[in-house]
Amino acid sequence: MTAEQDKRQHPRAPGHHVAAVIHTGYPPPLMCTVADISDAGAGLTVVDTAAIPATFKLEIKGVDKPRVCAVVWKEAPHRLGVAFKPES
């Protein structure tokens, strides 16, 4: 996808960070990879998108504070996009 085709308000940069999906109803954490990231959200690669809840906390290795996420899209079986939300 070219920069001209990508209409996001916050362009994403390549990620390749190890991360974990944390949700109180889904112990233990589900491991994932941050494929790309911006100030507003991220693209994730997971083992199975069906196992990911609609909202969760994302702990990215090397980042002090987890991010609250809401799923924006899923591309089965392994890719999904999330928007970062303010902590409540």
C-alpha cells in the first residue's frame, strides 16, 4: 500500500514487537506480535482472531504502560486492527 492509498490520520510505522493481549475473562495472556503501530492504533498478528475479545489491554514488551484497545477489524485467521482508547 502506498502512502497515497493509506488514508489514516496517524500513519503507522512497522512494529515487530512482542506483546500480550490481557483480558480478565481470558487468562492466561494471549501472545501476539505488533505488526505496525501509530499513535492511534496498531495492527496485530495473533494465533487466532476468534480468541481475541472486543476490548482488552495490550502489553508491549519494552513499553511501561499497557494500552487499552478496541478491535476495529479482523482478518481471519491471524490479523486484526485495534484503536487505542483512553484508560477508564
